[in-house]
Amino acid sequence: MHAHAAETARGGGGHGHAVVLGSSLAGLTAARALAGFMDRVTVVERDWVPRGPVRRRGLPQARHTHSLMKAAQQGLEQLFPGIVQDLTDAGAVHVRMPEDMLLLGPSGWLPRVGSGLSMLSASRDLIDAVTRDRLLADPKVTLLAEHEAVALQPGPQDTVTGVWIRRRDRKAPDGWGLRRLLSADFVVDATGRGSRAPQWLAELGYEPPRETVADAGTAVATAVFTAPVGHVADWKSLLLMPSPDNPAQGMLNPLEGGRWSVSICTGDGGKAPTGHAGLLHAAGGLRHPLLHDVLRAATPLGPVYVCRATENRWRHFEKLRRWPDQFLVLGDAFAAFDPAHGQGMTTAVQSALVLGHMLADHGTAVGLGYRLRRALAHRLAPAWRTSTRAVRAAKSDQDSGVGTRLGRRYHARIAAAATSDPYAATALLHLLKAAAPPATALRPRVLRAALRGPHSPAPTALAAVPAAPPHPPHGPDARRPRRAAPTTTGLPAGPARQSLPTRNFLEEDLSWNINPT
């Protein structure tokens, strides 16, 4: 955190009362950013809020596989110093990418070399609970659970001066009590995909935002498992990515308590598998049978959950010229991403950092609305491009220009080179996770790797089953974790210690992902 922002976070800015609608990660981190600037912050949550890592009703996607990427971890550390250690102490698992993973990229297995990327894998319930506890430890923050926001309170000269809320009342005919006004000097809507901000704006005479929807037809099915008896492996996580000929993706991430979260994502508009037999069958249809073979011996710990609300949806609040000041929309209420790409929590944390830095630099919450919306759009744009790339590629197949075709071919060459070149593998991972700007693809070492191609001949058809890992994935014959010799082959060897030079050629790109302009 910048020195000025850190000083503000310690002392508070004396700028009145802020209200945050929604207690998802976007709402919690936004409240933390506001608590460093405002006198008081109230978080309004529609549903009951549990104590500890227990599922909250208003967060259905919590049942699916989640991980905090490195950018999200660094951002959370800026907002809540020491929280990564708190998460680790609570059971979250640190996974280096791809050193601790078996990762099947678009063109083959990625070498397990140091890329500078990592993720913290845990249940969404645990991540939210630890973050919520850290936030509510601040005496300036209050949580109003089982309260629903129903309208904005307009003020003079295009401002918002509060929000109308009502409390859940199970004795009332409609389940809700009478409305009351919660006055505020700044209001943030972080209520997710179901946000009613467009409706609220229309009720006050403002133009609702135009929306862009890019739907890849993804459906996600997830279940939690315990590892097979005698499971031994030199990996913690599996990721079998899609290819042009097989749009399905499979992932296995470790959870607290030694459990596994397994998700299968369909990407062709097909139905998500239901039931454990269906999940196992879908795993067998992935580009490699590895996940299927692992699951066959694992024990399910609960039902299979399905999510179909996965479209990319951008509400273009940043393009509205007339807007009520002291009101902001962020998180999935602003831009929601296909969960198959794992962008949601990272962009939520980054949005909170943008909010905190701009409040600290501006010195007041008044008159900041347009700049805030533009800054958020700028920060979300790389993740949007990554998440919608497949949809745009499918459309451009019908009507593609020379630039589009060349770009597709170049990215395909990077993916092919990534099976044997550590720089190409690192660049591919950073680009896929929106952890670096698009210019990363043109770095000299990446450019040379893409032009040279893979060290070994590429398979003639991406649909063909890639080569098997060089050792059994689990069981008595599996390789135990150990320090292995460095490798740059296209197959996932043991946890190699080969790293890029000390001054990583992507260091500048990682800082780009953390510090807002």
C-alpha cells in the first residue's frame, strides 16, 4: 500500500458514513478500503451471516472450486496485513503454478518450472469467513445481516445521500419489515449478478447502463472428495484445460482438511453432469483420463452441485455521463466473469484497491464518481478480454480480419512452445490468468520461443490424447514429493526447482496487476 494510503488506513479520514451493500468478497474488501477513509462503515447483507466457515445462502457459487491467485493474495495483504498467513493457518493450501500442479495446456503438458504464479486454494466459505472476521475486528465497521436494500435516496445536484433498507421479518406477510432510511455519505453496491442498481437508477430518472454479454455456454458441476486410501503424489492440484476440439475443462484443487474440490466445466453449451456417476463420466471425456482415474478411487463427501449462471456480463456504468455522485457499483454487479477462468475474486480485490487508492489520493468521496467508474473499467478490461477470448474467437471464425487471425495463430504458437519452453509457459499462464498485460506476449524471449516452436514435434491433432504423466498419479507405486532435477520437457515431471532468472522478465507485469494507475 502507498504510504499515504497506509496512513489514511490507520488514522481514518473523517469523511462520514459509508454503506456497502453485500458481504461477498467484493463487499468485504470494499468495506475495508472505505474503513481506511471514512469514520464509519456499515455492511448491509440480505441473508443470515454465519460465524466461521459455513455456507451462506446468498452465495450459491460458493459450492464450486475457488482459489486466490497471486494478485488476489497480494491485494488482500495490502488491505488486511497478515491475512494470507491467517488463511494458511486456517487450512488453505499454497500451490505453486505449475510446480505443484499437473497442468495440461492447450497444446500439451506444461513443464513444472518456476513461473512466479501461485494460488491459495481453499473453500469459498473459509476465504469469506477469515476475511469477514478480519474486517469486523475493526470497531468502525458494523454488519447488518438479514437486511435488504430496496432503493437509493437521492440528494441535491445528482447525489446519493443514503439507501432505503428493510429488515427480515418472518411474521410479516411478505417476510420483510417496514422500510427505513440508512443515511450515508457514500454508497457501494456489491450485491453481485443480481444487482438492482440499473432499476434503482431508472427510478431516480437516470439512464440504465448498456450491457455486453458474452456467453460461452459454460456449465459447472462440482463435488468434494476425500483422497483415495494410500494416495501419494508429487502434485497438489490438477488442471486439464480445454482445446479447440474439446471445450471441456477439469480441475482438482486441494481444500482445508485434506479434501479435494473437483469441478468439470463444459464450454459448448452442453448440460453439466449431474450425480457422481455423471461427474465421473464427464471426467472420462476430458482430454486426458488422469482426473477420471484419480476420482475413480476417491470417496465423495457430498452431492454434485451445478451452476449455469456463468455468462460474462459487463454493465457499462463507466459510459454513463449523468450519474449520482457518492454512489459506486463494483464486483459482479459491475462485471461478472465466466467462473471457468477464475477471475472473480482477483477482480473483486483489485476493485477495492482502486477504490481505496483513489479515495486517499483525491482526499474526499465527493466528485469522484466518474473517475472511479473509469478506473474500475480500466482495471477490469484485461480480465474481461481473457474471459471472453473464446467467445470472440468463435464469432471471428465467421468474420475475422487479418489482425484477428494473426493474433490467434500467434497465441496458438505460444501455447505450443509452452510445452517445452519455460518462458513461453510462464507467459501463457500469466496471460490466461490476466496476471500480465497483453504486451507480455511480445517480450523478446516469448517472441523467440513462439517463432521457434516446441522443442519436440507437436501432436498432429489437438484432440489426440496427450502423453501420460511419467509416473502413476497415486497409490503405492506413485512418486513421493521430493526435490527433482530441473526439467524443461513437455511432460509434467516432479516438482522441479528450475526457475527463471532472479530478475523475472514478468516482474514489471506483476506490479502492473497490483498497483492501479
